[in-house]
Amino acid sequence: MALFRTLTQQRAELEKEWTRWAMAPTAAAEIPAETSLLRAEVARSWQRSLHTVDPGRTGAPGLDDVGDRWSESSLRAPITELAGQLRSIAEEAGYVAAVTDESGTILWSCGDRAVRRQAEQVNFAPGGCWDESHMGTNGLSLALHDDRPTTVFSAEHLVAALHGWVCYSAPIHAPDGRQVGVLDLSSSWNRSHPAVMTSVRALVTAVETMLRAAAPSSKPGVRLECLGAARLLREGRPVPLPPRQLEILALLALEPDGFTPEQLHAAVYGDRPVSTNTLKADVSHLRRTTGGEITNRRYMLTGALSCDAVDLLAAIAAGDATSALWLYRGPLLPGSDTPGVVEWRAYLDVGVRTVVLASDRAEHAVALGERVPDDIEVHEHALRLLPADDVRRAVVAARLYTALHA
């Protein structure tokens, strides 16, 4: 109730300030931003927007069809991959999720059915143009202009038809730093909560992680995939390698400082009586396969080989559960009993589990529980986070029962 009273008071104050600006736009252009009750970035956006946008407009202009834009967008693949999570988050919270291109045109949306119907009344739907020149100050336009995550609440929106809304938006960047769009979660103002921005940031991080992973896969180069699989790709094409050499390559990728010959021999063969010449032959073959990008005296990768397990390691280190779960397609080189691989497999498995147990997002625990059905603690964590009326509780409860009675 305290949060609701605070939001109500804030909304009333913003409505007064909106009247001062929007009812006399010519005079408002002269109001110094620092003397306004508005946040400085919102005041500056109003000053820019009032030149082109009528605060009394009823909705966003739109394009008839954005199908081609969406099919050609670099965001299509990662958003499709995350669609289940986005729908779950939006529907549970009573929000609508939207993704735009770099111009602010909505290409994709999902969410609570009732909220989506309300959103469609202002054309907050695929085809709607939500940049500053068309719809003034809103979460999407401000995120694009200022190039950072932003919240726009109630009467901070320049257009009066949006005063019943709150928007949480963050820009999405390509691997080269270019803006490629915005991800937004919006709902009625009384559902405002700071935790929503945490979800938006996490989802954008996941999308950007997928864009980075897709970039190495699509560029000429060498890519090692060893989570739930075992294959080496050169310029997108499989390179035949025996399992032992894939294991060696994975160990080299995960240890950027490399190994002495003795250390690598122990990591690969353990106590087995295998000649050092066998290891040298395997490394020599790998050196030819990777274009000579393994050093001699100390075995170390020197080229730009990308690896899904290394990407997962970075997500774990950042505490990024969304990206970690997307990357974690399965255990490291399943079936391998090489000592170094077994050690790294356990490390990555524990790392993913740790970031999920530290997350306050129910969907993280539900997703991991599907992959580790015997993990009682993960299922219990999911049940603690899931609302009492969430339909997924039945599935998680069944997993927990099975794990307890295994």
C-alpha cells in the first residue's frame, strides 16, 4: 500500500507539471530543464519532442506490415529463442513486452492478453512507430536517444494518452556496439515496480550474448561447440576430429594461459601409461587444423578460436543466469572421462546451478529443473519463487516428488 500511495502522489505531481508544459508548448520550450519537477532527461526530451509531436494525439502512427523487417532482423533469432521467457515474465506480471528495430518501430510483442488489447488502442503493437519524432517522450524513444536503460512513468509521457502507462526499456547493441533495437516491458502505472527493470536488463544481456555468439558462428573462423555436443566448425563447416583431440582443444580454450606438456598430459590422460609422443602427435594435428595457432613449448591457443564453454564461463562469472541458461545446452563434452574435462564439467555445472539458485526469477529455476531432474534444491527453489496460482507449480512439484523418491 505504501508503494501505491507513493506512485499515486508522484502521478498527481507529474500531471501538474505536464499541464504546465503541454498546454503551452511554445512557452515550455523556454523553461530551463533544471527548474522543472521533471527528471532532467525527461525535460530535455519534452523540449525536443514538442517541436514535432502533439501531446493530444491518440496513438502511434504505424506501418501496415513489418514482416519483412522482422524476418531480416538480427534480433529475430535471439528473441524467438527467448520468447518463452518473455511471455512468462510479461503474463505473470500483467505486462506487455515489445521489441523494436533501431528506428523505434515495434517488430514483435507478446504478453498479458488484456494489457495487449489496451496497448493496441495506442498502436503499441508491431508496426507502431515509437521514436521521439512520432510519439514524443516514452520509454522506447528515450532508451534509443540516450542509449541507456530508462523508465518513463505516467505523466512523464508527453502524449496524454499514455499517462496510464509505465515503460521499462533498454537498448540492444550488436557486437560492434551499434544500436539494433530496444526491449521494453510496459503496463498500467499502478503495476510499476523497480524489479521490472532488473528483468529488462537481464533479458537484454541475454539477447546481446546471443548476438555475440551468432557473430563468431557466422564469420570465417574456428568455433568449438562442446556443451551437450562435440564439434569443431571452420567457416561454419564441420571439421572432422577424433574425440581426444576435441577434448584437448576444449581444455586449451578453457585455460587461456595454457599448459606445460606435463600438465596437459596429466589433464588428458591422468595416471594412464600413455606416451608423451601420443600427446605431441595429437597437438601437432590440432595445430594443422587450427592453422598453426597452438604454441610449441607451452601449449596455448594464440588464434581467435571461439568456444561456447568459454562464453558460458563468462556468463557465470557475471552472475548472468539468463545468458548462462541459454548457453548451457548440456554438460561439457558428455561421455568424456578425460580428467581435465571431468573437472571443468563439474565446475561449469556447479556454476550454472549457483547463478540460478542466486536468481530471484522463477523461470530460471524452472528451466534448469527440466535439465537436472534429480536436483531437489533447484525444484524447491522454483516452488519458493512461483506464485501460488502459477500453472507451472504442478510440473515442478511432480519433478520434486520424483527426485525425492528416486
